[in-house]
Amino acid sequence: MNKRKLGNSGLEVSQIGLGCMGMDHAYGPSADRQEMIKLIQRAVELGCDFFDTAVVYGHANEEIVGEALKPYKGKVVIATKFGITGTEQKKGKLIHVLDSRPESIRKQLEGSLRRLKVDCVDLYYQHRIDPKVEPEIVAGIVKQLISEGKIKHWGLSNAPIDYMRRAHAVCPVTAIENQYSMMWREPEKELFNVCEELEIGFVAYSPLGNGFLSGKYSKDTKYQEGDFRNFMGRFKPEVIDRNQALLDFIAEIAEGKNVTSAQTVLAWELAQKPYIVPIPGTTKLHRLEENLGAANVRLTKEELASINEALSKIDIDETHF
């Protein structure tokens, strides 16, 4: 698989990565441990060398990534995150507990290093900003941890643009990780311009819209208990109905190129910008092979322009929570 550079940091990763969140978090019960180790190792065999996890997905998520990738030490890139230390109930809602104080970041990092079985994290994101801690303070401790050899690169996830600029001025940011897909194109409005200006890479989570854009789900699909798609706006029957035109359009392109809808969506994303790296997640081996196969799907400039023009005319309901 071809590689892509994330910013001007020198970090190169496979052009499609693997998001490991769903193995333990958000999509129902945890997947079988041994099956997930096999899946992660199969991803490496297929040319994927970029793996994304986080402590908030559960300690077991970092542990399984560490266990699976132990034989490939130095040959793969592992990204994990700090800044969310847990969840709590508040006014009937489950909210993140945010903590990016320097002493907490250091403690969170030590835990991740231990669970991942590594001496250094390749890419360490601030998962969510902590409104109580200024970006200069966060970037300052990250810079110190880089100098200590415990982090190679760092990034931000869902951070405001002003925060990005201030943090980047203290310690250059390698990558931004945000949601991006055919149904959530918010980064196109301003964020991509900032990434280009500051030479920062973009890692796209939920590139398939939590699976919605794969065309594998309908308004009659039933999800397991604990699967947050039971509550996500984009999976409500009426929203699926409103977005059916988008799904039909994707399926039509896929049929014309003899590929799947998921591969079409990922190929479109790769063609949008040379610094975008999507990280679709899955717990199924055949879906992994399908997703990574998108790296071989080519869209010409004319095809991309035609797709984007058609997308601009489709009324997409971007409800996602």
C-alpha cells in the first residue's frame, strides 16, 4: 500500500489506517480478543501500518493493540490519545471527564506506554481540549515529553482552529484527527486550509459515517445493546430516508467501477486531498480487506470533479448525534 506524509514532520503512514475503537467501545460488547489480534495482524499483512486507539476506549483496547503489534515493533505507527480520563453522569447524560494538566498528561502517557508495550508513542493526540488548560501549557508539556523520547509526534482531535494555531506555535502539530466523510464535510469549510497553511496532516475518523455510507444498513437494522448507533441521529429511520439519495448515488458509482460503496467512499476521500488518511474501523476480517482494498481504487480528476458536483446538489442531512 502507498504511504502518505502527515504534515512536514517526516511521519509516513499507510494511506488507509485502522481505527480500533469499535473493538471495545461504542458498538456493543467487546469483540473476541484473539480474533481482534488476528485482524490487526492481517491488516499489517495487507500493508496497513497505522493503528488508532485511545485509553477512553478501555484499557483493553490499548492492550490488544500492543499485544497484536508487538511482533512488528518499529515497523508500524501507533496513535493513542490523552485528555479524556473517563466518563460521568451529569444531568442524565454521559459526559467526558477532561484533564490535560501537565501532571495528568504525564501519568496518562505512562499508562499508555505500559499497555501498548512500547517505550515511545508514535503519535499522541489530545483527544479533546480541556477548557481549564491553555494550549500553550499542553503543547509545552508535550514538547518536554518529546525531548524525553516518550513521544515522537503529537496531534489534536476536534480542537478549535485558534487553539490549533496557539498549540502549533509552541510545539509543531503533526496531525489533526477529525470526523470527515461524504455526509460530514465540515473540515472543507476552513480546517483544510489551515492544515495546508501550517503543513499539518489530517486523519479522518468515521470516514464511512459510522458504517452508514457503506450501504449495509437500513432503517430496519437492529443494533446490539450498547451500540451508540441506537441513538445517533444519522441512523434514525427518517434521516436514513432523507439520505437515501446519497446512498443510491454512491452505489451507482460503485457499480460503474465494479467496487463496493465503502471502497468508493474511501477512494473519494483519498482523492480529495493528498494529506488525508482515513482510518475506518471494523471487527470483521472481510470488511477489513474490503476497506483496505480501497487503496487500489483510482478516481480521475474528472471523476472526482463530477462526484463533487453531484454531491453539492444532494441535500444531505448531516445529523450525527
